[in-house]
Amino acid sequence: MLNRSGVTLIEVAVSMAVVGIIAAVLLPAVQAARESARLTQCSNQVRQLALATHQFENTFQQLPTNGWGFRWLGDASQGSLADQPGGWLFQILPFLELKQLYDVTLATDAVTRRERIKQLAMTPVGEFRCPSRPGQTLQPHTTVFSLLNAETPQDCGRTDYAINEGDYLSDSGAGPLDTKSETLAQYPWVKTSLVTGVSWERGSASLATIKDGTSNVYLCGEKRVCQSGYDNATDLGYDQSPFTGVDIDIARWVVEAPAADSLTMELLERRFGSAHPTGCVMAMADGSIRKIAYSIHPEIHRSLGNRRDGNPKEIP
């Protein structure tokens, strides 16, 4: 009699159940390992931004200013600090070994310069994007307003990192209509003497003027984004180029505790946060990197964003 070898349906079902159990056990560990690697990469990128900002401060004796307003982009021909319409990320490009991007905006005639500034806005910079946050390399640019020193691009690169403006909402505007000296003199620039962070419209602190100590005050870090705005321009804090002037795309405040990305849309997204599950990466003004838990007490977080309140600052 011929013997037949094989497996029964019960054995197949048991084997599949075992495989399913093993996968269910291993999948969270694999996901955690991947997120840990992404968090490490993100931390390294924030560290590089902090180091570049320090090199800028060493060169100009103050931190990079944050530009003129959200209708302006960076323009190397305008110089640095208060004269520069672009914000902090544009100003530190030469110190990130990206001087070629900074210099691309140099042109002798206005038409060519406008086109080059537009091309800059459409250039993605990998160092400005957190690997934990989904989204295409280029994403739609807002159509709510037009830019003043460039044609408004259809798509642009974006940034997941913002400078700390503190706990005073200065509410900077769109900026002056042109670069004429009389226009700049007559434009109603916001009052910035009450700003408590490290960089703001046309101004910034130096490391020496951070009275509470550079190890106790935020320099820059990750920003919260509404998940529905990952691939469109619906989040007003995630709809422009990294090279814009002062705006919620490149500046954040500490009036609210940091928060994880979610589907909740805030009208004006001002808080720090990230796509990481438990906290966001922040650089202190001394260049050190800290992971700030979303559970941090709001008043501790607020004090860490204020360079001169004199309060004790202990990061839990």
C-alpha cells in the first residue's frame, strides 16, 4: 500500500497562526527601531542647524534675523541681518555648506533675480525635513497671496524646523511693498522690544545677551503640522518655502506646550511639535540637543522659550 505524505488543513492553520503571532510580536519592535533611527537622524539635522546658526553668530556677532515678512523670500543681494528679507534658514545657508543655493539669487538685473529667487523656493533641502514626517519632496505653495520679490511658485520645498520667537506674539505682517529706502522707512514694522525669543522680524539676540544662559533657552526645533496639510497647502504654518521671511512656517512660539501632529487644524499654528510619537527635538542656544516630551508642563516649556525671564529652567 502506497503511503501519502503531506500536511493537513489543521496543521496549515496552526502554522499560519504561529506566523501571525510572531509578526504581531515583532512588528512593533521593528517600527520602534525604525522610528529610533529616524529620531536620531532628525536630531543630527537639528544639531547641524544649531551649529550653522552659531557660526553665523560668530561671524556677525548676533544670531540670524528672521526677515521682513511672509511675502518676501531670501535675496543675497540684500545683505544680512536687518537688511535681509529672507529668514534665518536662508541666512545660514552658507554655514550649512549650501552657499551655492544662497548665491543663486545674485543677479545684476531684476528680472533674472526674481526668476532665480523663485527657483530657490522650488529647491528642496533634505536637511530641513524630518524623516518621520510623510510628504513629497516638493509640495504646493500657498496661493492665498503673491510674493513680492519673485513670481509665486506652484510648488516649493518645505521645512520641519523653526526658530524660537519666545512667548510674546509680535504678529509680524507681510512686509513692505519694495526695497526703496523711503518705503522701508515708512513701513509700520512691528514692535519687537517685547520679543523674548532669539530671532524675530529684522532682529535677533546674540548669545551673550541670553540672560538665562544658553543651555537653558531654546534656539530652534521641530514644529507641529496638521496631518491633513502634509501634501497640500491647507496648514498655514506649512505652506511656504523655508526661505520665506518671518512667518509661522519658520518661527514658532512657546505660548502653548508642544504637540504631536494630528488631524486637528489650528487656524494659526504657532506651537512646536513633531511627527514623533512622544516628543519633539529641540536645540538649546548652546547647541545641545534635547528631546522635549509633549507632557512637559506648559509653564516650564514657556520659560525655556524666554531668554530673559529669570525663572529656573529644569527640563524633565
